[in-house]
Amino acid sequence: MQSSEITEELEMQSKFQGGENSPMHNKQNAASNNQFTFEDMRLKIGDQLQIKLFPQTMGIRHSANSEYYMANLIGYYQDRSILVSIPHTTHIAECAMLENDKLAIYFFSGRTLFKFISYIDKIISLPYRYMHLSFPSQISGQTIRKSRRIDVCIEATANNSDTPIIITDISTAGAKIETSSDIGQPGDLINLSFTINLYEKETRLQVKAIIRSFNITHTNEQPLCFGVEFTELQQEQIQMLRDLVYQQIIDGFN
């Protein structure tokens, strides 16, 4: 890697952390400064990684708004190389990546969202297609609280009514709803239906929720505000909501 690329990588890591890079004196100081070791990620074979090409890498091969691609960890050689499957998206079986492409790679461990920079060292075609990536020199991360909420603007319906409501923030545990009509009282169970856009694919969710709070807003269009807690979520629904939250957090890092 050239000296200019190393400088660029350090600047990128500093921007991700929101502060200056500091020397890694020991593991405790490193963690307190959002710096982690490779072992901290506790990667396992088959773990899913999100990969994004750097804009200057894309050229004519990719759109101006780079997508997130999905890849699975195959293995790694400590301090030398990381082996991953050929990345893909929900609508493209394989993406056109080339050797020396620069990548931003994200991994969520369950509590911490990690990020590191890597380069494609080698693409193997036979007998199976996979890639060798450069081993990360620095790993940054951010601990995500379990019920992290994100701001959204999602149209929804409640109790099969035609009256539209707006979900203004959402987490894996619940949501805030603004509406012009009364949908119930605290303690009431309601049925919510809404569509989320995840990895450029629209998915319709139908969930049950309990009204936990009620307030009058200061807007004429949506004067009522309800706080609801999701209940009886299926594991697949939990994962979709989790991915929606994490995707916005990742977007905020770029």
C-alpha cells in the first residue's frame, strides 16, 4: 500500500471515530477510543459482512450511489489475509469488483458495529469463486444500544383502517406514530401494517403493537402522537427491523 493510501485510510478512520487517531497503548485504552482489535470482533466462519466500494474506486463499473454488498466470511490468515465469498446484492448475483479495489467493510457483532478498510488482494475463480482481502490495520467501532431508535417517515395503517398514519421513529422494540385520527387508548392492542425499504427491496410488515403513551402534537396535519411497543414479533421481523436500524447507522458513518 502506498504512503498516500495509508494517510487516506488514517484520515478516514479518524472521521469515522469523530476525533483524532490516538496510539493504541493497550486494549483498554483502545476500546475507550473506539479502536478495536481483530479478535474483538469474534468473527466466525459464515458471518455476514456488509461491503461498500469507495467512490473513487467505482469508476464506470458502479453507480454514483454505491450499494452495500453482502459477503460471507470463509476464513482468515492472521495479519495476512481475509477470505470472503464474492459479494452480492438482493438483485445482483455477483458485483463487478476487481483486484486492488478499496472497500469499507462493516460487521455487527450483536452489540457493536465494527468498520475497517480493506483492499482486494486476489480474486480466485477456480474451483470456487472467492476473494482474498488485505488484513485490516485499524478497526473502529460503535456500541449500539439494544433499542436504538432511528428517525423515519413511513406511511402505515392501523387496524385495517384506510386512514393513513405516519411512523416518525422506529426501533426493534417499538415506534412513534403521528396521525389525525384516534387509534386507541394506552393499553390497547393494535395491528400495524407498513412497508420498509431494505437493501433496495420493499418488504411489507404486519405487526401487533400495544399503545404505551399518547400526546397531543403541535401540528395541524398530524395532531395526535402515540408511542407503541411491538409484541409477538417473529424472528424474521425482528431481523428486518434490526437491519433497518443498522443500515441507517451505517449510512451515518459515511
